[in-house]
Amino acid sequence: MSTAIDVRSVVKHYGTMTALHQVSMAIRDNEFFTLLGPSGCGKTTLLRCIAGFESVSGGDILLYGRDIATLEPNYRPVNTVFQQYALFPHMSVLDNVAFGLKMKGVGLAERRARAGKMLEMVHLSAFADRMPSQLSGGQQQRVALARALAPEPKVLLLDEPLSALDLKLRQAMRVELKTLQEQTGITFIFVTHDQEEALTMSDRIAVMSQGRVQQIGTAREIYEAPNNRFVADFIGETNLLEVEVVTASGGMAEVVLPGGHRLRCAAADTTPGRHHLSIRPERLSIAAEGPLTGTVERVVYLGTDLQLLTRLPDGAPFTLRLQNSARTQVPEPGSTVSLQLEDGAARLLVD
């Protein structure tokens, strides 16, 4: 598979502050690629460097093998969808979608036909003659997407485009965005701080922190096999236990759990000493006997499942999730429970 965007050792300085530290990644053709991380991690800065709205302080950015780091934004075959939809309030929906084509000199008949095709793709053909003020937030977002896709860019950049929508709309738009990407065959680069958005839509994810890439991989790879403590803690929910590593080699380790039990587990870190173990709450169960015991402090009802907040004998908080079922035996707060880990549930991390 060919590379659409090749980011090579990109550095970005703002005065004495460094926003990007030697960032490198290869984004594939026809891929839904997500830049994920907390506010201030550098993900939007990187997106703006790809778009041309920010210049790089060092390194190279290639688009299908062509160096674009010095090209002005209007000469880059990419389009951007922002958090604010920025639709022209005095233009109809159809004219908004056709605007980019008009700027490129496309004839009236062709641009109206292509704009109409884009509106059909985002299920808004019936709204072609309406004004933006007559649309809901979700509809306006789809118009912004159609406008960005109409000129058929090689890459579409999306800067947290769903953040202004309510939960139900965000969930619906996730499905639509992925469907649009598959239908058009255009490479999408999506920026978000929302882990669920990243996990549900992405072919691959780059997790960023403090201007550095922490890990790149599929949703399953990032979630099941995090490289380090930051990735494990940021993606989803996890329990982090400090453990003593007895032996470590070949991607596996033997550790001593709080309470003295020994456990063999997968390891991102293979050096002996004290390190952190990641255990996802849904990979735990209550058993008659297990390697860990905890005192139940609170049971939280979450609809689809139940969250049990417990505390280990050494005082460390520990969470597990149980499926919400009539067959689930829910312990009372104050009771002591034995906790069993699924095979492969624990992973030793690089701190």
C-alpha cells in the first residue's frame, strides 16, 4: 500500500517552546488515520503543518512522495474541516458545497452536478435549496464535509469536527464519516481527544503526548498492547499496579503482585525492578479464589455494565466491570472479594 502523507522528523518551535519533537509517521493511501491525545499534545499543530497553515521548523512532509513543506495552503491538494463549520450564511446549501469547485474554475453545470452528488452522499439532497441557518448542527457538519469533499482532495484533514455535536449526533456521525471515507477512497486524517471516536473509526491511531508520538497502531493494538504507561492510562480505562519484576525476556515477564502472588504476563518493558502492570477492568471477574483481593467501596450502575470500585489491601484503588445481567451476583459495599484475571489480561508497561 502506498504512502499518502510521510511525516519525517518534523519539529515545530514557537519561540522557546517546542510543540513537535522529531515527529515521524507514514499515513497510508485510503486510510482513516487518527491523531489522538490530550489538549496541548501537538496533534492539531501537526495537522496544521500538513495543511500548510503552520510552517515546520525542521523536517519534511511529503504528499505521495512530493515535498509540500514549503507549499502555500492553496497549492496543497488537501482540504480541512474545522470544529466550526464556517458555512457561508448568504449561500444555499448547494452553493456552499459548490463554492470550492467555483474557485477552481469548474463550469456551472459540472459544479452543480458534483455538488449534488456530494449532497446525495451525505443524505442532504432534499436540503439543497435551504440556507445554513435552517439546518441542525449535524446537518451543517455534513454540508461542511460535502464542501470539503467536492473538489476531490487527495487528503481530507478533520480537526475535531464532531466536538460541537451532542452525544447521539456524534455517534451517528462516526458511522457516516467512516462510510464516507470508504466510499470516496480519500485518505482521512482525523484529530480528536475522544478515545471512543478514535477506537470506533480508525484504521490506525497515533497516540501523542507533549509533542511526541507515543505509539502508532490499530485500535486493537493500542488498546490491548499499549507501549507505555501513558498510552495504557489514556486509552480507555485501566488499573495500574506497581509490581516487582522477577524475570523478563522475549516479551514476557514474571511479576509479583501485591499480596505475594506471582503472575506471568506480556511485557512492553523487559527490565527487572519495579514497574507498572496494566489490567483492564473488563478482563476481571469475581471468583471464589484469585490472585488479588479487594474491598468493595462502591457499585456504579452504568446501564450496560456495573462498575465496582474496590481497594486492595495496600490501599491501591482497583476497578472492575461486570456485565449487567440478571445472572450477575453483585457484592455489597464493604464486602471483600477475590479477583480473577483472564488469561492474557495483564501487561507490563514501560514507565
